[in-house]
Amino acid sequence: MAGDDVIILIPARLAATRLPGKPLADIGGQPMIAHVLARARAARIGEVVVASDSEAVCVAAEKAGGRAVMTAADMRRAPTASSRPSSRSTQRGAPASW
């Protein structure tokens, strides 16, 4: 199933209402987003990209060896993190296939 046409997109909303800052929460010395990236990469089904409204989350993802894209500024008020993938921002290296 792995291929160039598969993208694992991880929405990472920093301003979550139930647990604000969740993507950067420290788990065993690493931010949660680093753990999520590792699990997604382990699936080996396609490119892994983090989509976030936060520069800090993008930096953490990149520091963990991942690829990150900033979502559009108006997505900060999106009702859910799953709304984020549809914004398809090209501000910061979104895959060309978007």
C-alpha cells in the first residue's frame, strides 16, 4: 500500500480546548508530536507531514526529523483539528500534490 501517492497528514492544533498545548506536551523527554511522527513513520505507508497553526509545533516536528506545514491563519479558528488538512497551505512546504 505504500507509495508516492499516500500522505499521512497529522493535524496538530496547539489551541485545543481539552488540552491546550497537547502537541508540545512532554512525554519521556520529547514533545508528543515527536512520538506521533515516529508511529506514523513506522507504518511505512507514505510520506508523513504535520499540519499546524503553530510555528513552535512545526519546529518541534522538524527537530524530530519530520516535515511540517503551516496552515492558513484563518484556520486558527477552525472548529476542529481535522478541518486543518483541507486548508492545504503552501506557506511552508506543502506537498506539490495538494
